[in-house]
Amino acid sequence: MTTNSVTLHRVLKAKPEKVFRAFAEPNALAAWIPPYGFLCTVHEMDFLIEGSYKMSFTNFSTGNSHSFGGKFLEIRQNKFIKHTDIFDDPNLPGEMITSVWLTKVICGTELKVVQEGIPSAIPTEMCYLGWQESLDKLMRLVEPEIADAPTS
């Protein structure tokens, strides 16, 4: 049984509602969740308590991919998400639990992510580095306020 975990913290200049949407909408999630150098395909996502998801990350350099999925254990609108992650690869056994807290603050959203049960085959520091890259991409998705072009 593995006890590897990572904890990340960020403050984003975006409202919790917008940050929450980035976790809840499959196309948004696919845009920011894979670390740099990877593409994400969300194969299915039923974003509700006891709903499931399936996705894969593809290494853009090599074309190799790995898939994983899980179940949403708890969802509190604009405040909290907890889900499982299970890799399809038998060399990465076990179930990870990821918890995400969103707290409204004066300048936007305080975000805390805890991922527990990381398989021992994945170096914790590499997992942490991947999350740092993903959260950088999340920031670049949710912080810009872009108005729609006027229509005639």
C-alpha cells in the first residue's frame, strides 16, 4: 500500500465559479489538466456524485499514452471536488484520491489540491511537477476575461 501524496496551493485571479467550471467541463479539463508535452482526451465524463470519467494522456513526443478513470465521490458547487483515479496499467496499481478545495478570496479563488495514494512507481516529485504545470495552464485558462466580439 502506497502513501505517496502531493499538496498544492495557488491563488487564482478568477471567481470560484469559473475555476469550478474548468474542472466540470470536459473540454476545459482536457485543455489544462495534462502537464506540458501531453495531450488529454476525455473519453467520458459524468460530472455528478457517483458519476464516472475516463480519460487518457498522450505523450506528444513519443505518441505513447496511458489511460485512467475514476468516480466522483463528492461535489459541492464552486467549493469542493473529490474523486478517485485508477490507472488502466496494472503496473500502476491502487486508487488515488484527489481532493480540490475552492475558497473565494478578495482577489479571486484560493485553490488547494491534495492527491493521495500515488503509486510508488511514480516519483512523488514528478507528480508534483506535473501538477505545477497543470495549475499553470489552469491559471492561463481562467484568469483572462475576454469579451465576445460584438455582432452586427
